[in-house]
Amino acid sequence: MTDLKRKLKELLIERLKFEDMSPEDIPDDEPLFAGGLGLDSIDALEIVVMLESEFGIRVKNEGSARDNFRSISALADFVEQRIAEQQPQA
């Protein structure tokens, strides 16, 4: 498990108050919504707030958010891509 995936899992557990879960309980590629963890639209908003406060990432497009929030792996890829885009070009 990469450090970023672990951090995202820890943040989800903390923010969504999954008190009886550990990062190891959340598979990287299992859906976060519709099955999987069974998150809902309120949880999605909490993820948006989490990304903004923890990583300085703004999520503007609901459609892209749906794709990027489908699993921990997809979320980690999204965060890595957005962080890379924020880095000054050499």
C-alpha cells in the first residue's frame, strides 16, 4: 500500500467516523460508493472538503469527481495528478 493510499484511507476513516475500521479493511480497488463501502452523496461532499483541507485540491466538476472517487486507487491517482499540476514547471 502506498503512503498516499494509506493516508487517504486513514483520512476517510477519521472524517467519516468509521470507528471500527482500519486502513487494511478498505481494499484499494473496491468501490467507495454503490456497494463497496456504500458511501453516499454526503460522504462525497466530505471527501471534497477533505481534499481541499488536506491537499489544497479543489474539485469543481461533479462528473469528474464521480470517476475520481470510485475507489481508493482512483482517488490516489487523482490526488497525485492534481498535486503534480500545482507544482511549478521547471
